[in-house]
Amino acid sequence: MGTQAVVSVTVGGRTAAKVVCGCNGMNAGRLAEAVRKLKVIPSSGEFFEMARDCDLGCGDCLVAMDAEMIVGGGGGLDPDDLDGGRYRATFDDPRFNPRWARGTADHVEVVDFPIPVEPAEDLAALAEEMG
């Protein structure tokens, strides 16, 4: 059984936040359920802590991100890959695992809040409004 996971939060189908990990991916469903109960878009810092609370990933592999910020990565990931590379470039695809060039993960969960949003830059304002 594979351990890679991606858990994304979308708003009207657009990615608002994403967690990626390389281990303990079987706990992705726990994180998705916690976000559903939250009923708001978590910040990248909140999403990171929620993932840790759900035993998703580890200090070296867990990454949480939103449209503006990337949290985590520990010592196991190249900062250039996080900031300007595949993580940021593939953020808009809620199912894509940026840990691998082919983008696959064994455990993928997408939590969609069906609220239509126009431009992606409005997501942060919407998150504030909802929270």
C-alpha cells in the first residue's frame, strides 16, 4: 500500500488550499473529514497543523499551501521546488501530487465548498469572510 497523499480544499472547483505528504497518506480521509466539519477554508498554517493532528505525513515530507504561502517541507524537500517549482506550478490542480513529476498519489481527497468564486485572488478574502 502506497503512502503518498494529497488533500485539497476547493471553492467552486478552484483550489484554495492543499496538503501533500509522502508518508502516512492512509490518514488523508481523516483530514478531509476534519475540514468538512470546519466548514471554512483553513490557512496553510492551520491546514498544516490539522494534518499533523490527523497523523498525516511527517516533519520531512508534510507541506501545506494556499494561494500565497507554503508551510512545511522540513529538511527533506528542495525549497526551490516548493516556491518556484512544481508545488506552486501545479497548485491549481487539486488532485496533482507535486512530489512526483507524474503527479500521482495513492490517497487523494478533495473537499469542495460549492461557492462560486471568480478570480483566484479572491479566495483569501472569501476565507476571511467565512472564518
